[in-house]
Amino acid sequence: MSIGLSDDDQMFSCSVWRPQGKSYLFFTQFKAEIKGAKIEYATAYSQTAVGGQRDVALKEEEYIVSASSVTHREGKFHSELSKLTVIGRTRHDEL
């Protein structure tokens, strides 16, 4: 897992992945939720870049991105999650 924060503290990123790419262990479902922020971008991958290969994205129909969560789509997700990346914008409080 890696977490990053922009210099102005307005954006953050969070990635959860399997460094070896695919595994014999698999997820039948998943959900990542953020609090106090809004998701600006999220994507899920069935395979991570290993041995000179590129990340392979899940089909967009396999998962749902809302304002605060990323979750599997029941009946469409094929249990091939290797990496999940979320970029969020923190809420800005005015004085």
C-alpha cells in the first residue's frame, strides 16, 4: 500500500496492490472507501506491471466508482483484482 499527498494538501493518492502481480489467492468482492474527501479518479487492474509488462486494467463494467468509494459490480467482477488506485480531493474549509 502506498499513500501520497500533494504539496498543497488538496489531493492525495492511495494504491493497494500485489507486487508480484497475479496470485492464486483472489478476491470475490472488494470495496475501498474514503472519508473527508471526494474521489477524482479511480481505476482497478487485473494485472500489475511485472517483468517489463504493463498494468492491465479491469473492464470498467467490473467495478463502480462513486464520490466516496470504489467497489466491485455484483455479477460482473471476475475476481481478478491485483491493484487499485484512488486519487481524491480533500475538502477545503473556508475561514
